[in-house]
Amino acid sequence: MGSRKLFLPMFIFLVGCTSSATTNQNTTLTTPDGSVLVSHETKNEQKSDINVGAIEEILKKDSKTFGIENLKEKGNSSDFEIRIWSDDVTLLHCLLISNKDGKWNASMFTGDMMLNRRTGYLYLKKTKSLKNLSPKSGWKEVSDILFSNGITFPFLYKIDDVNKPPEPDEGLVKLEFRSEKQYGLVFYQKFSDSDNAKKVIKLFRRLQDEFSIVLGC
């Protein structure tokens, strides 16, 4: 654990400094027909900036580690899906909420960030999974929470234009959203002062309470 912490500040710095967003908007979502979210693994490299493409590659690798399909590459899925990624010191959490053919479902995956002593790389190891999570207030309430908080297209959230240097163990929160051909991705430093970041983290905390889980937000 001690050796892993030596590399953690650099890891958080690498994924905490970015300033762009991606959305692919083709139609308008009007009814719940959808799904959920995920995030993060990286190298210990001397870089001070990381773009959306790099975040997408991290999501792709982490999705594979958790045994789930990369959300951006799902194609013309008619499902609705949202994925929430949050790192908590050396842990990565991923909450997935989906609706397929009118049926809601939620799962959560947790992984531990491990250090390969030979290469100096950090890598994600899946350590826990929870399936068929049930919200305390029911699925209608969860649906209302999501759509009232802008989880629709056009996607309302924007990535911060400017990021301050991350604080120790600050980490990132990431939100992925897909419905049919549309895909959205935003990510924020946990202590960001931006309105968008605060709204997303508030949403994460609300869902954390609904499903009685820990996302580290």
C-alpha cells in the first residue's frame, strides 16, 4: 500500500488536467429507454495535460477490465445507459444504470488501482461486483432524478474550460451517457468549483444514497 501511494499523486494529476468534451447528438430523447457509466487506468508518464481521447481510452480499458462493453462503441443500440465513474484514493467505482425494453437495471463494479513494480505502470484490478441493485425509492424516482438533472439529449453538461492543479487524492468523476446513436461524456475534478461539476457530483451522491453504495463522491 505504501509503494502504491507514492505513485498515486502523479496518477491523479494525469487524469485530472483536461479541458475538452465530446457529444454526438442526432435525435432528442423524450422517454426513458436506456442505461449507465464507467472510468480509469493510466501510465505513470511525465504529462501535464490529457485530452478527451485519452479519457476515452482509459474508459475503454477499464470497461474491458470490468467485463462490460465500451459504451461509446455500442453502436446503434436502442437502449438508454448511463455510467458513473468515480475514483476513491486507490479504488475505482463504476455504477451502471440502464433501461432495455422498458426494464430498468443497475450494477456496480469496483476495482483496485495496483502498481506494477517492474514497469512503474498503474493498472486496474476488478475486486467486486454488485448486480441487480434496487433503489430505495423505486425506479420511477430514479428515472425522475436522472431526467430532471439533465440526463437527456441535447446533453446539458460541459467540461470545465480551466482546471486548477488537483489537490492530493482529489481524483475525477466521469459521466457517460448513451441513447440510440447519441453519446455524451463529461468529467470533473472532485473539488471543482464549476456549476456543472457541482451538479454532477450532487447527482452522483443522490444515486449513491438511492442504491446504498459508496462511490467516493
